[in-house]
Amino acid sequence: MALGTSPITRALKVLARVAREEAPLSLAELSAAVRLPKPTVYRIAALLEQEGVVYKDPLTRRYSMGKAFHDLCFQAIRNGPVHRERHFILQRLSEKLGETINLAVLVGREVTYIERVEAAWPLSINFEPGSRVPVHCTANGKLLLAFAPRRHRERFLKSIQLKPYTPNTIVDRARLVQRLQEIRRRGYSEDNEEFLAGVCCLAVPVKDRHGKVVAGLAVSAPSARFSLEKARSYLPDLRACTAELSAHLADRGGLGP
């Protein structure tokens, strides 16, 4: 059997297409994209779904990446040889500012922490690396959405449910679009107790060597001791750290192995 028609190659084609798309795909779209018959694609997708690698929405019958795929990607990033160096960069910033620092990426429709250094304060918010948080009401989430490709951003905004987490959560799409425009213009994002009551955050973009935003770097703390005005005073430190992370990415070829 030729390699191009082997079951493994077919499965990889389906998986790559689902991972690459910014919106869930129907069976017909998958079949056309990978140039395979629908019955073949259906069988492959069913196997991938059984293993949790892809997810089929029971209502729309469309396919997107599953939890097992996201977990595998995170473990590859988290356990790669560059993890220690990234963590050390964030740890130095956390010690300098005296606050919690996290590095996050968009995974599917959520924000995932890939590195996090907690501040040495008795009152802190604990999220382990790998934790997922909403996009529309977190500093990193809004930042990454603001700098995402336009097509991805528009599809995301049409499908996302703007769940209210606190009285400050933005639940109006027009207002959220306006906020994303502001973030792109000024180059940083804020969370004014929008996800967790009593917690403020500020995030700045981390770029690769091509200038593409690939992650968000955020500082967060209880608002009782950490106002957004104070957070803005840390912008030079945060941006210096992102420059170091960007250089680190260029040297190592990405966030992970």
C-alpha cells in the first residue's frame, strides 16, 4: 500500500485539518479537504473521537479538537527541555514585581496556562499550569483574541457565549469588539475584576520572530493591594520580559519541543 493512502496517513490528514481550522468542520468539509470518501473519513473520525483526540458536537455534528489532543499538546510544551528556562524567566519577573506571573496560550476556545509563578503572599489565587480559563473576561484571553487573525476572531465572537462571571464581565458583543480594538491599539489588555471578583490583571503579547503573537504574559493580584494603575506602572518590566521570552522562542524554535 502506498504511504499516501495508508490508514495512518489518512488519519493524520484528518487530524491536521481539524487542528488547522479555526471553526468546527462538518464531515462533508473534512471529506473535501482531505480528498477522501465520506465513509472513510467518518470511520477515521469515529476512531479519533473514541480516543478523545477529536470532538463531535452532538447537535451540529461538526468536528473540533478534543481534550486528549489539547492535553497532549500541553504536556509536550510543559515537559519539553525549554520549560526550565521559561519558568526561570517568569520567576525572576515575579520576584521583582512581587506578584503572580503567568504565560498563556489559546487552546480551542479557552485560555490555557503553560507557565505560572505564584507570588509569595498569604492571599493569592492558585491556578496550576494546564488550568483553563475563559477568553472573553480574562486579560490574556482578550489579548490573544484581539491579536488573533481577523477570520478567527470574527468566528470566535459569533459562536462564543459571553457568560457573566462577575458584575464587571463584558456580556455585550459590540462592547467586547470595541474593547478588542482598544487592546490592539494600545498593545496591552486588562481584567478589572471581570473573571474573579477582587482580582485585577494586565497582559502583554509575546511574539515570535515573525512578529506573530503566540502567547500572553500577565501579572495578576488581588485588587485590595493591586490596582490597574499600579499594574500599568509595570508595563516596562512586562515588555522587557516578553522581549526575553521572544528571544528565547527564536533560539529554541517555539514554545515547546
